[in-house]
Amino acid sequence: MRNVNVALLQLCSGENIKHNLAQIEQQIKQLPDTIKLVMTPENALLFADAASYRKHAEQQGKGPLQQAVSDIARRYGVWLLIGSMPLISRENPEQITSSSLLFDDQGEIRARYDKIHMFDVNINDEHGAYNESASFQRGEHITVVDTPVGRLGMTICYDLRFPGLFQALREQGAELISVPAAFTRLTGKAHWEPLLRARAIENQCILLAPAQVGVHGTRQTWGHSMAVDGWGKVIKKNPDAVSALQLNIRADSLKIIREQMKVAKHNRFRPRLTSLIKKNTTN
């Protein structure tokens, strides 16, 4: 196998922030120095209740959580995606968002994405009702950013069920799309892999999906962190281990697929898609 350049961390995060950070650093410490980009799941730093998210929410660029992540990225010389953490809303300082932050290898924030689709559902599992909008305000912007391994579009977990967002990211030049997640065990078993493969096929992008696994209070998550290529093939998968999935990702592998089947160009809904992007993209 060629030198790996991406690592997807599978975690079992909880309410103890110090433990969660130690779990992340321990996995990164064991990675080879060829790794350029590391991704963590949704709720990587804190997997708790609404009150805890509110208590630990930070202004972008300020606060102990972001400083700790910045230090780790700089110490190990990697770009580091925090799948989600609570941040003060950009639209309303009285609200918080579930936000994904990308740090470069110098510990600087390069991109932010606020989760657009809130997980407000009823599921026949041990937790029952999920009401994410009671904790977070939904995001208003799409995010695409250049990284050392390709141009990355950012999403979070439940966003996976909404193909329009992924089409908008592809329209903005995404080659890779991150899907940090905490899929429930019930929905994960049924839908996680089929949805990832579908979004990859539709948009001819490589999907990188680090996941939570195990028990988190009253919640159980599915795990199965994986990467899927632009043809819909699962490159590699980590079913249930709390460990890093190491991959060699080549964005240039998408070129032939995209030339042979020009789905983005053939999309008859592109004018509407462009309008959506103009409304939601920020500098």
C-alpha cells in the first residue's frame, strides 16, 4: 500500500472533555508521519446534553477547547477536522450551533461549517425522541475549502440524508466530502453505508466518514467509519474498534470518472442549485 495520507478516527466520546481530547491525541500519536489530514466524528469533544453544550460553547477562535485542538494539530503537524463542537452562532450570539472546524498543521482555523439539518426525529430505540433543534440553531452556509489532499466540502451526520447539499458542494468544486457522524445504532445499521455510497456515486466525490461507536449515556452509535470512492466502492471500513482508519486518498482518481460520465454538467437543476449557493456561501 502507498503511504497513507488520511486518518479517520473512530471514537467513543462522552461528557468528559479531557478524556475525549486524550482519546483523540492518543490515536493521532500512533499515526505515521505521512498522514496529512485527520478527521474526528460528530460530538468529538463533548457528547452530552443541551445544558453541557451551552456551558462549553465557544466563540470561534477563542476558548480552551479550540486551543487544545490547535495545540494537537501543531504538535503533530497535521490538518485536523473536529467533526462537531458547540460554537456561538454567527447569526445570533444568543444561540449556539453544532459546528465542524478544520485546523491546519500550524493550528490555525481554515474553515467552519455549521450543521444545516437538525436531527429532530422519533426512533424506536433505547433513546426514543431526538430533538437537536432544542440545543442548536441550524446553520446557514455551505463550506468548501482546499486541503493538502484535495478540495473538501463539509457536512455533519444527518446532512447525509439531503442530497441537495452534496450537489451544492460538488458545484463549488468539492472532490472530498467529510461526513463526521454519530449515527444511531438502529439507523446506522439500516442506512449508513447505503447513503454514503449513494452520495458518493451521485456527486462523483470521495466521502470520508469518521464515526462515533459504542454507548454514550442513553445513546448507542453505529460506528463503521469508512471512506467511499467516487464510483461508490467502500475503500476501507472500521466496523466497531475505537481506533484510526488509515487511508491513501487520491483526489485525482476522480478525473476519469467525471470525464466519462458528466453528471454535474448534465444536471438539469443546476440553475436552482447555483441560486442556492449564492445565498448560502460566505467568504
